[in-house]
Amino acid sequence: MENLAAKWHRELDIFHKIKPLIIIEGNILDVYQYPIDGSVYKGSILSLTEYLHYYFKDCGYETIALYDSMNGFYNNNENKHIEKFAELVEANVDDGRIKCDFKGRGANATTYIKNVLSQNKSATAVIMNLASRYIISPDNLQQSEVDSFTNLLLASMNGKEVKTEKGLVKNILVMIVNKINDLPAWLYINNPNVKTLTIDTPTKNEREQLIKGDNFPTFFKRDIYNEDIKHYEDKKGELEKIQDKFIALTEGFCFTELNGLRKLCKNEGIHISNMSDVIDLYKYGIKDNPWNSLDLYKFKNAEEDFRKRVKGQDEAIIKVLDVIKRAAIGMSGLQHSSHSKPKGILFFAGPTGTGKTETAKTLAEKLFGDEKYCIRFDMSEYSQSHSDQKLLGAPPGYVGYESGGQLTNAVKNNPFSILLFDEIEKAHPSILDKFLQILEDGRMTDGQGNTVYFSETIIIFTSNLGIYTKDELGERRPNVTSNMNYEDIQKKVKGSIGNYFKLELGRPEILNRIGENIVVFDYIRSNVAEQILDSQINKIFKTLLMDKNIDVKLTDDARNVLLRKVNENLDNGGRGIGNVVESLLINPLSRYLFDNMILNNANILIKNINFNKRPVTIECGED
């Protein structure tokens, strides 16, 4: 057989000659591309039982029978094989089938198998399909089930060789299971007559055979292919780039999905140059990917737009935008073999109230046109051991299975979005295991068995790690302060994050997935605090003027009171500034307007703020 065949096929070439019992597990419900010209054409797309039938036929087997517990023995590929099998076991064929049970009183399926493997009249292959479904539990067998598996064990020990036109061929039993531990362990452990083969999803080489081989024209309508291919007759390199991109983007896809892409591409009349668009259509139900329609020239001025909303974080903004620009021009993850990773991964660290969440919201609005595409998850809500079910969906039979997972549902509904995981250190470690898969593969299977794709998302983690540390007594002490310069803060915060993942959690691989994309936000400095204060005051006064036609102005004395109090509260960042504005301006102003029944159409000058009184009061006069 050719080396281009899948690994499990090459192993089958070796072991079917010496092992009478082969167990095949893994990706068994898929379809497969037949790798050689034989009983069927090379490149034919076949189910596993079809594939094995033609494989054993090409190997010289004269009798090939399939079995499952619903139909008994049969062979829908070539009926003559079941007739031969019936002669060997002296059974009757009814409507192309030999009815017999795997277990219970009078069950004779495994007796037939034991007998047919021990004869030497006809080279025989028996394929037991869906063998995981013959019993309820491999750890709690009924006696009739024990007897049936004992027959199979004896069959594996007594398999005979048969002389054929292609030489000696060993009678063989193939059991197809979802996973090997669906069978009783004593059947295969320490049994030298058994070989287990695992079918994985198609490798890059296997996908190349499908995309670059004889099946390539079948991805397109005939007239489209015939017209498009003329352009590539002297541009083979250009065609190969298109095919290579498609191959890279389908990493992790099974053959059934690839075959679905092939049919969808043809049905939608997609052209060769745009064949990768069918992947977005298949994953998300859309042809137009928002990433492909970004106005890159407009995005060139994004830094200034970010500074209007996030003040005092120039270095953080530049680093964030570097990651986004990399994603926007398709250079994300070029150093990795996988092309299905998220568009970008960021880890926002630093003191509270410094603009981490606001940066994520600004990013969502800039990329996707609306803040609503920033989907926030408070990870303190996922601190329990079962929280992964809440996030990704409960398995079948558990409460909440029908509802799906909060994260997986959000991504299915908004595949092009910013995913903000706030205070990631508060999540249970089992959640971090799931994030590893998402960050590496860009996909996750939810509790309902649906594949959810994260390859078009930006994933942002936020954390307050490194701001405080614990002393010898376990007391919390500041690790960084607003008196330190930004470079020192950055160094100490990154060091603490590294220690947390490497030493405290023992999970350095999570840090490796994030890479150098840790963005440390600085404390709000005094000059920045003044800008934020003025911005908040102007926003309040502008709203009052627009909604109620109340024109409010502030004297320098009143503004200086606010500014002084803000500077006393810088450790709490922007939220602290907001709290000062609320307690010293909004609350007393609201009280003044209400007590004086000033509901609209007024001019007010705030002369001073008396913060020593309780409650705080303001001195006002008409402007």
C-alpha cells in the first residue's frame, strides 16, 4: 500500500497479517478517502465498514461479513460474501442477513465468529461494527455477555491461516469501538493476539490528498471550475497558495466535515480564488468575514481614538493595537503550525480602575462596530469544581444539558467578538484546562456535542495579580504602588504573574499560550486624573443641558475641591475618580435641583463644594 495512506491504514497493512483480532477506535463515525486504486477508485469517499470491506477484498480475503447487534451478519457491499459466510457457519440467509444475537439465551453470533476464524477453507474477515453498543457496561457483565466475549477471546487465539491466490491469509476479526475501554479489559490486556489501531482526524498530508488530488475539481460547479482553472494553468504557485490556505484552515476537521465543505462549495457556486470563504459559511453561517472587511486605513488612527476613551495608558494601547494589527493583516500565529487559533490573545494586568475593561469595549466597537460584541465573563462566578459545565455546557443526562454553556452559546451567537474573562485567577483550575484547548486549537466541543469555533475571536484575560503580595504571616501587602515608575511596576507585575502560573498553580503551559501578550496598565497619575475628572464633569453637564436644558458651570474653587479629593484617591483608579464625582458633585447637585424644584430650563453656577459637612452640600448661584 502507498505511504500516503493514513497511519491507521499503514498499521493495518502490517498487523492484519499477524494479528487475528484488530480493535479500531477513535474517529470511527467519519468517512475516509480510499488511498489506492483497487476494488474501488483511488480517492473514493467511503464509510469505515465500506473501506474495510474493499481493503480486505484487495488483500485477498474471499469471505467478508459485517455484524451489528441490530442486523446480525450482512454485507451490503457485495451480497455474495454473506452467502459464502452462511455456508461456512451452516446458517440461513433471510433478506440478505443472518439474524443472530450477541448475548442472551440462544445467542450464537460469537459462536459463528469463533468457528469461522478457526476454519481453513476460505480466507475470512469478520467486521463487528458499533461494538461499543453490544453491552451496557464492560465492568458489570451478565453471564451471557461473559460467554460471548469469551468466544471472541477464543477466536483470537485460534485464528487459522488460509492459502489463497495472494498467498497465506490469516482469518481476522475486526471490532470497531468508540474507545477501547468500551470492551472488557480482559479481552485485550495481555492478549498477544490483539492489536489496537486508533483513527485520528485527517492529518495535513491526508487533507492535501483530498484538496490537491483528483477530488479537487469536485469542489466546484463544472462550468465554474472549467472557467477558473484556465487562469491557473500557468500560475501553479498561485493555485497552490489557495489550496494550502484551505488545508491550513481545516486543521482538526474530520473527513465528513471536509466532504460537507466540498458539497457546500459546489452548492454555493464558490470560485477557486474564494474557496476558503466556504469555511466561514460552514462554521458561522456567513460568507462575509468582518475581519476581511475591516477598513485598515481607518484603523491607522485607532491609537488616537483609544486615547480619547482610555487615558494615561499609552504603552498598553500600543501593545494592544500591535496584536490587533497583526490579526487584521492575517499575520496572527504565523510562527505556529495551527491556523485555527483565536485571532489574538491578550492578558491585561495592573491596578484596578485603570481602563482594562474600557480598552476591551473600545476594541469591540472599533473592530465590530458596537460595544455589545465585547462579551464579559466574571470569572469569580466560575470558582467551583463543576463550573466548567456552566461555561461549556453540561453533558447529556445532567441538569442544564438543554441550555448549553454560557461561553459556547455566546460564541455560537457571536463568532466575531471580544471575549473578556475578568479576574481569571478566580476561576477554578478545571476551567483553565478548557482554556488551554481553546487557546491551542481554537475550537471546543460543548456538552451537546456541537463544535464551537473561537478562531475569529479576540480573547482577553484580565487580572489583578501582582498588585498585592502576602508576607510571612499571610497578610496582604502592596507589591506595587503609585509612587513607583511604570517600568518597575511592569517588571514586578509580570514577575508575579509568572510565579502564580508556574509555582502556585504549576501550570506554565497556560503562560506559554499567552506568550509575550501580557499588557500591564499603569496607575492613574495625577495629570491623567485631572483629564479623567474634566471628562466626567463635562459629560454630566452636557447630558443635563441636552436632556433638561439645565446649563451648569463650575468655578475654579469648586473644581479644585474635586481635583484635590481625586488626587487623594488615586489607588482606586478611574473608579475612584468616579466615586468622588458621584459623592461630591452628582449627589449634592441632584439634591439641590430637587429641593429647589429646578427640573428644567435653568442656568446654575456651582461656586463651592462643602465636603466637610454631612451630607456634602454645594453653594450655587445663577450664572
